[in-house]
Amino acid sequence: MKLIDDGKTDPETTKNIEPYRAPMGSKKGLTRTSVQIEEDLMERLRNAVYWTPGASLNRVFLEGAEMLVDALEKQNGKPFPKRGSERLLTGRRYK
């Protein structure tokens, strides 16, 4: 079950939904990462997770990232090619 199905969240219809429990061993293939996020957005995320049955911060980030990559690939007309051994730049970006 995705957290967002039709873009509408009605607390009355979702209050009896069982919390999501990932199957044992489902973390296979996941990688740990760290990002910086604006305080206001992080607080909004925490509020959304608190008030959404079955939600977790990890699940929100995973679904959000997948939705964004899907949209970028659609805009690109196809999935992006693999990078090979090239690494992404890290650290602050200069303006």
C-alpha cells in the first residue's frame, strides 16, 4: 500500500488502517545516506508522518524520491543511463 493513492488523505477513512510493517529481510538492497533538509520542511514531514497511519520517515523519503525520479525520467523521455564508475560531487555547491 502506498501512502498516497489518489492525492487525498481523509483522517476518518484512514484511522483504522493497520500500521505498515515491512516484511522480514525487506531491507535488502537499501543503502544508508545522509542529506541536509530545511528545518521547516523536516517539521512538516514529521507532522505528516505522525498523523498518517502506517507512515514512517523512511517510507515517506523512499516514496517521495521514487515519485520524483519517475517524473524526471518521464520528462527525459526514458530512464537515465547508468553512470558507470563516475561518482557524484559531494559537499557544497558554489554559486
